[in-house]
Amino acid sequence: MTEHDTTHDGEIYRAGFACLVGRPNAGKSTLTNALVGDKVAITSSKPQTTRHTIRGIVTRPDGQIVLVDTPGLHKPRTLLGERLNDVVRETLLDVDVIGFCLPADQKIGPGDQFIAKDLAELQRVRKRPVVALVTKTDTVDRERLAEHLIEVDRLGEWAAIVPCSAVSGKQVDDVANVLLGYLPESPQLYPDDVLTDESDTVMIAELIREAALEGVRDELPHSLAVVVEEMVPREDRPDDKPLMDVRVNIFVERPSQKAIIIGRGGSRLREVGTTAREGIEKLLGQRVYLDLHVKVAKDWQRDPKQLGKLGFNL
């Protein structure tokens, strides 16, 4: 890894950690991917899809932002929900700057006020700068955006307010510039070509979960967990045509949900496999044989033992 001095071509080089927070479905994962310029966090129209603090790494000539994407802060209804909230709060203590995502297409609600109160306390105790990021600006007209910016300004004391659209790319560079400005002077933390520090197995599980969430009923996102059981190179393959065998279990909470994921005659599961395999092959840079199994783990979100088995030792 090439170490930079804290000065770079006469300019100060900055590097550090930034965290995006917000209520579920505020556009945090989409913005993470837009800033990094590649897919490192799963996105879905279903809220509460992020379960791990995926780090995306933005490397520029003048600095490096290590983005920590968190689950949405929300009023928890299950043990899993409580643990996800704990993850967010712990993450906030370890970062240099916080980006609070407030989607332009939704009015400021109790969820936003709940998070703003948490962040105000953090600013008071830990002196962490908080930047208000008004996301999804491509979904509203200029008048509605202006109203929303005024509402956001009234919600708290912000280091800055930056409107942006991760989908259109508008002002995403401005978000990066503002976040970078609040990072400390530091050598580069990761090599140039690293986009995330998540393991391949975590990324594969997330890609499969994203594919499984597409087009299913609202009750399913919370009930879905994916565990990569095994990844082994297929033996006796020519060196120029390797094949990776990936065996994966998809867990749901009820037999009725299992039927939804599998679909009639296995059609839905095949679709999930085809979609996910495309992303996995891009990630691994080789062909993959994906072996998916759907299993029922009854009420796993409320069971500490099962949460641990499914990787939520939070």
C-alpha cells in the first residue's frame, strides 16, 4: 500500500470515517454506491434491508473517505431491530463525520425527529460534525425541495446542508467534498483499488438477499436471512476456466414465506439465482455455480440463539 503524506502535491491530504444515518429507506445505500462508484451496499425499495455496516471506500487525489453504511434507525419491534439500532449507535461513536439522510420526497416525521435528537446529544458529548444530506432530489420539483430544505434547517444545528440525488448523480461530488472537509489530516488508509473491506462471503450473501427481496410482499424483508455455507473451487477445471461452487441457505420464518421465495415449480428461486449469480461473478471475477436452499427458521428475529447462528452476534 502506498502511504501518502498528510500533504499531497502541496495540498492537505485527509482520510477518515464517515457514517450515513437516517430512517429506513432514506437512500443511504444508494448514496454509498454513488459515492464509491460501484455496488458495495444492497439497495431495495423495501425499507430496512441493510443489516451490516458495509464500508464503501472513496479514494481521491486529495483524500479518502471510508463510508460506513448503517441499518436505518427505527423503533424496534423485535430483538433483531434492537440489535440493529445498537449497531448504529456504536458506529456513530467511531466516525469523524456523520451524514444524516433526509429524503426530499418524504415529509420530516417522528422518525427523523428521533434521530435528530440522538445526533444532537452526540454533537454535545462527542463534538461530531453532522451534515444534513437531502437525498432523492430528483423525485420532487424545485418548490417542494425548497420547502424541504427549510424544514431540514429547522430540525437541528447542522455543519452543512447538501441536497443530492444518488440516482441522477446530481451534487454527489458536493457530498464527497463536504464530508472530506471534516475528516482529519491523515495518510491514506486503504490501497487505491479497494472499494470495500467486507469479505466476499458477506457481499455474496447481500447480493442474494437483494435478488430475493425484489418483487415480494412487504412482510418478507425482515424475515429473510442469507448464510453462505461453503465456497470451494471446482476440481479438475482448466486454469483458464475456473468455476466456484457456492452453497447458500436462505432462511425465512414461516413455511408460507418459503413458498413465496421458491415460487411455482421453483421458478422464483431460479430467477433469484440468475440475478444474484451475475453480481457474484462480477465480484469474484470468475464463473460461479450457485446452489440455493430455502429453509424455515421459526421466528428467528426474536430468538437470541438463532440470531447468533445466522450471524447477528451484534
